[in-house]
Amino acid sequence: MRVAIAGATGYTGLELMRILSAHPHITISALTSETYAGREFAHVYPGYLKRELPRLEPLVPEKIAAKADIVFTALPHKEAMRVVPALLKHGSRVIDLSADFRFKSQKTYERWYQEHSAPSLLGRAVYGLPELYRAAIKKAKLVANPGCYPTSIVLPLAPLLRKNMITLSSIIADSKSGVSGAGRSAKTASLFCEVSETFKAYGVFEHRHQPEIEEQLSALSGSQVKIAFSPHLLPMSRGMLSTIYARLKTNARPQDIQDVLDNFFKKEPFVRIHPQGSLPHTAGVRGTNFCDIGFRLQDKQLVLISCIDNLVKGASGQAVQNMNIMLGMPETTALDMAPLYP
């Protein structure tokens, strides 16, 4: 199966390269980069020396579609919507890692991002969270890969919302991400001296992932959900930990919560529920496609803790998981890696 990566030299594109290089059933047939077009990939990333890879080229949709059955678009927001319609028109299936097709509501997208140039595709795109939308992903032509914060927040809440166990107005999500979540482009806020030995909140009530989280939680609960969301930047390259607070509607035992989580995710290859007394940490998922979840319960106050690698389950690994589903392959293909620890 022929696969192309549009935007191959950014962090998510590079992570796609790392994972797909170990995939036994695909061939990387095209790589695009506007910055490095014409150069060998290994000249940009010497870690890929002695690998046979196509030369980097500009993104011309019809040319890329002619070379690839599936195209990963690891592009900035707004760039993806410019090229995805042409890729689909020329016969490629697309997995988009930007936010351009994650929303069903055009109005919501345009309020938080910018004017949408391909709104007709919003209703056709499938939200690429396999644990919730596997059947639709399998048939999809366009998959909108979820954001990293939404993945880390929606997954632990999903079983409890499906069971109608949570007071919807009580949800607070306090999340921390490694610096790679900001992307590879040069920004003052991402410089070493700006992030080393410090810890800060940013985008409180203003982060673009908040409406994405709320749209998904609302779909799960059947009612409108508004949350308090506080993202933070950690002085490490990758990793994400979300602490989620919620009130239960009725009293429950810790074992009741354990059973709900265990039963919901028991067949999911990439969600691991910690036993009572154990809480996840970012080192346990570094470099993997796992989402690890733990919890504590005191009276009706529930605290959920989830950990993912923001570049893997939060981006490129989940994209490859979606590709495997679309192609009818085992979901774990090329993704069954152990964490990089220490």
C-alpha cells in the first residue's frame, strides 16, 4: 500500500516517518516539504541515512494523489483545507492531522480558527478516535485525527459519560504538555531559555482544543457540555498528563469506577487502565501509542489521570492506528512498541 506524508519535516511528520518506517505492509511513496523541497530526507534528518526514501517535493495534490493510496496531511491549520479536497478528488484517502476537519460545526471552527474554504467536507470527515468511532473510520475517505489534549481528556471521560454518571457542569481538565506540542516552527515562547526550568499555564479558556473537547463530550453525553480547561507547558520534549475533576451524580465505590473503565476499554489495544492504588506517569507511555488511565475517588469527587505521548497517541501514532483500521490491518501493526524508559 502506497503512503505519502505531506509536511514530512515537522514533528508530527517526522513521527509518522519513525512509525511507518517499521510498517511491514506499506511503502512510503512521497514526502513533501515546502521548506526543503528538492532535498533528500536524510539531509534534513541524518538519522535516516542508509534508508531508501523519496526525495522531498512541493505539495502538488494531483501529483501526490497519483503516487499514494493514503495521504497523511501533517500541515498547519488552514493549509490542509486548501489541499485535501483535491487529494480526495484524485482518489486518495486522507488522514488529516490538523484541526481543519475535526468539527461538525462550521460556525465553531470559524470562531476559533479562521474561515473554512471546504465546509462541505466537515460533515463527511470522521473524527479519528478509534475507541469511539472505529466502524466509521473503517469506511472513511477523510479522517480528522484528534488533537492531543482532546485525546487525553475525552478517552477517560467517555465510559462515565456513556453511563450518565457525571454531573456535566462539574468537569475541570488540568493538562500539561511537552514543548513539541507547539510544533517545530521557530517561536520565542519555545526557545530553550523560555521553557527550561519553568512551568506555565497558557491559553486558559482560550485554547483551540477546548471547543473540540466540548463537542466530543457533548456527543457522548447527549447534552451540551462546557468545561474549565487549563493547559500548561512542561519543560520536556514530549509527553502529556491530564488531571480531570468531575462530580458523580450518585455515590459509587472505587470498584464501581474501576469496573466501568475496565469494561469499556477491555478490548482496546492502546488504552491501559491502572489498578486501584496505581496512577500513570508520562515515562510509562513515552514513544508509545498507549493512553494510560488511573483514578481516585473521594465521596462523589472523582479525579481521573491520563497520560499519552502527545506526538504518538496524541498525533502520529493515532493517525497510523486509523490507517490500519481503514486498510483492514491489525490496529497494532507498527505500533506495538515499548516505552522509551528511562
